[in-house]
Amino acid sequence: MRGLNLLIQRVTPVRGRVAAVLITSASVAMVCVNVWATALLPQPSYTPLPFAPEDVAGTAFPILGALLVFQRPRLVIGWLLCLGGLFSALNSLTMNLALLGAAREWAVPSEAIWTLAGLNWRLTILFLVVLLPLLYPDGRLPSPRWRPLIWASVALLALDVLVTDFMSLPGRGDTYPLRFSLDMLTNAVILLAFASLAMRFRRADAEERRQILWPLVAIATIVVPWVLGNPVWWLASFTIPLVPLAITFSVLRYRLYGIDTLITRTLVGAGLVGVIGGVYVAVGTASSLFLSDVDRIGGLVAALCAGAFFHPIRQVLQRGADRLLYGSKGDPVTLAAELGRRLQHTDPAGGLTAALEVLRDGLAVTGTGVRFSGGWPEEATAGTLEEVARDIRLVWHGEPVGRLLIGPPGARRLPATHNERVIAVLTPYVADAAHAVRLVGALRRSRERIVTTREEERRRLRRDLHDGLGQSLSGMAMSINAARHSLRVSPETAERMLSELRSGMDSVTSDIRHLVYGLRPPTLDELGLAGALAEMAGPGVTVEVRGELSGLPAATEVAAYRIAQEALTNARKHAGAATVRLSLERGEDSLSIRVHDDGIGIPAERRAGIGLASMRERAAELGGTCMITAPPEGGTTVEAVLPVNLNVEM
């Protein structure tokens, strides 16, 4: 084998192409002569065709082998196809010439011709059935340990020629046991040669696996009619060209997809034909026995039964074919069930990692990840995601969540259109888990802001009370004491000090009102929610109230007031609106606040500011929602829905 590779390497590309053309021309010419010879012989009973399978091989293998030599002259695979096809054509020609010479009583050495035919057939087996599987697809053995198999096959074929063509002559004794043993050993060598393909497939990467699968599928189209035998085995003559075609196609176009789909659909289709046909025949036979007088009803019953079995059998066969090609990790139903079990035993934050791990294992890729919209939270990954092969948009109930990132296939994995089914089944789970992570993250951030805001508010109150109100009250106490001492000595000074003290008390009262307003607007207690909003809105805003607003929780009132205040402020400062409408509606379980203006709306490129975020956060703190939209008629609409049945533990 090393000598053949060295010889091919020494041949220049031009000479190699010329040699391939000469081999192909000689092979095709011999096939044409053989077809002429076949027409002069009686038509054989085993085939209705005017040519033999060897003629098809003698034409297809050299032509496609020459094409491969033209594209890859240093690759031994093309030369094996050319030489195997040449010896196949020579074998068929010598056999037919021997038969034609015997029928026409030509003076030809028939024994020598039959010996040459046997030698050509064994060389065909050597090149196409032993060497080709061992060296496909890169022209090298899977490992040096397979080299003795080549020498064993050469020795067996040479010994077979010796035993069959020389020792079987009259007077040499019975050689059948020896020939039978040689045939069994030759078959064992052939099986081992194809076993090398299985070992190569097991260790191969994704591209080489695709290269191996295509010829195997083509070989199956030859083996099936051959195994079935008479009267259909001659159909293999039409499928023989598929083998060199698949080899040439897979070598030259190695980035192939869809071979697994071809296999699964073939298996499913064949299984459906067999099972449904069996059901139809069984029901038809039973109906002919019990409903012999109403044969039309029997046929209808058979058809209905076959149709009823179609869908469930197709699903079972599809899962079986998927499991055969990909194992349990490639079955979308199994993956979905596994993901469901893992999600039941993980918290919402860990659900996304579990979904990504199941998707990565199901697709057998290097890694998967989710990149969230807006860059927050941080990107979640499972495995190694150095390269992104697929980028899929994640949507949760119409809301964009982020992008699903899928890495390239890992080692020893066939990238397949079957993966689309896995992605279609698992992507909704990933979108749900990603949305849950966003909610958990938003809740955590909201709680952090609440705690931070509360502590900042306490610090502000402490500072205002200590540095402002406390100092003012201390100064007032000192002024009172000074006034008491001055009252008898200098009444005018005492009166002036008391007057200043009265002004200081007004300032303290203002400070107290300011502190109280920061905690809760006093107008809510004085006028109620509707009155407080009407006073804050002013004369240019239309206020509509539907439902009874009394008895609302304090937290709901404050949140509604602050949301409406922020919305009105934005409408006045930024929208340039001519009219603003504020409406309140009390429902059974919620309070709806709606502020609509006819201003310029929200620019598409503008990012949400602190005010818009604070409105959403105030609603989310109570378990409500707040949406800021730009309706088609123009302007801006702020709609908030707040719960009115709060269970707050103080």
C-alpha cells in the first residue's frame, strides 16, 4: 500500500489525469464490446437487462474515479475507483467472450480466458471491496495495525486463483473444501475491511463522519436487492453508480448536511410501508374470512385501520431512527422530559443553566449561551463558547428576551438538520428560563434599591432632624431661656427675642412639613387620592375618576400619586403637549392610573431615564405593572395597574 501511494505521489498531475482518461476510455470501450457480446448470447433468466452489473460498475467507477483524479490527483481513492472499474469491465468481457467462444465453437483457449476472468474478478474485489473501505476517505489506513489485513487479502486472493484455476483441473482431486474455506476467509477479510469504516466513524470528526455516511447509504441500496435475491437482485444494476457518485461527492464536497435526514426518512418510510402494509393485509385477510359477502366493507375497514396506525407508528419509528443515529441525547422528546425534570429541582436562577446544559448535550456542541437584551444580566453560558455557529432570537410572549448562542459541533458529532427539531423543542424552555432569570435579577435589583433608598432616606431624616430641626429647636430653647432672663431687666429685648422666636417656629414648621411631604404627601390625607391628584394636576389637565377610591392601602395611594406626578411632570417638561388627560379607575382587585398626552411622544433612540424607571419600580414593588407606550395616534400614554389588596407585614 505504501508503494502504491509512493507511485501516485511521483506521478505528475498531468500524467495522472492522462492515465485516468486512458483507463476510463479502455474500460468504457470494453463495456461497449461486452454489451455487443451479451446481445449475441441467449438472454439469461436471472435478469431482463441487456447488460450485467459488472458493466455498470465498469462504466460508473472509472468515470467518477477519473473526475476525482482530476480534482485530487494525489488521493488514492480516485485511482482505486478507476482500477476497480477497469478490472470489473475486463472480468465481464472475458467471461462473455469465453461463453461466446464456447457457443460459436471458436478456437480460443477457454481455460486461459476463464483464468483471466477469475483473476480480474479477484482484483476487482481487492480494489473496491477491501482497499477502498480500508483507505476511505483520506487514502490512509485507520492505523498501521490494519496493514496485515491488506497482505492477508492479497495472499487469500492469490491462493484462491491457484486453487480455483489450477488445482481444480481434472485429475487434481476434490478442492471444494479448500475453496469453501478460502471463500469464508475472504468474506471475513471483507467484513473486517468494512469494520475499519465503523472504527474510523467512531473516532472521526463531524466532516469525516459525513464523508463516511454517504457511501454507506449508497452501498445499502446495492446490498438490499442483492440479499433479497431472485427475482429482484438485478435492480442492483441501477444502484451501483450511487456508490462512486457518493464517494466522489463526499470527497469533493465534504461540507455536507442532510445525510442523517436522508437516513432517518428512509428508515421511517420503509418502516411505515412495511407496518402499514402488514396491517392492511392482516385486516384485509381477516375481513375476507368474516365479511366475505361484503368485500367492499372489508377493504374500507382495512384502509381505516392502516390509516389509524399511520401517525403513532410514524412517531415511534421517528424516535427509533433518531435514537439509532444520535442515541438518547438526540431525541427531542427525551431531552424535553429531562429538562422538565431538571427545572423541577432547580431554582429560577439556575433553570437557565440547566436548559443550556441540556441543549448543549442534545446538540453535542462545544457550548451554548444566552446574551440578554440590553446587556443585562450578564451572559449565561454552558460549556465553551469561543465561536458562535448559530444565533437565534429568544422571545417570551412577544417580548424579546435576548439571543440564544450555539457553538460549533463538538468532536465526533454529526451536525444535522435533525438538530432543528431539538432547537425547536428546547428554545421555548430556554426563553422561559431566560425570562425567569431577568425577573429574578430585576427583583433582586429592586430589593437592593429599596434597601438602599430606605437607608438613604433614614440617613436624610436623621441629618435633617439632627442638623436642621434639632439645631433649630435647641436654638429656640436657648432663646426662650434668654428671653426669660431679659423679661424683668429689659422687656424690649425680651419682646424682640420672642418675636424672632416666633419667626423661627414658622421655619421649623416648614421644615416639618417638608419632611412629612417626603414621607407621604399631606394632601392625600387632607383631600384623598382624587382630590390630591386634581390639585397637583392644575387647571390644564382633565381628571376623570371612576369607582370609589376610599379605603385604598396607603402604599397604593402613594405609588399612584408618585406615578401620576412623574407622568405629568414629563408631559409638561418634555412632551410639549397641548392637552393632558388623567384617569383613575378602581376595579375589584386593582387600581388603574392612565395619563395620556398629545405631545411629541417618546423618540425611538431615547434611552429610559430615572423618572421612567422609577415609575416602573414603584409599580413592581407592589406587584403591579407600569407601561409607557406611544400609541399610533401620537403622544405618550402611561398606564399603571396597582393591586388594592395588599398583605403587608410590618
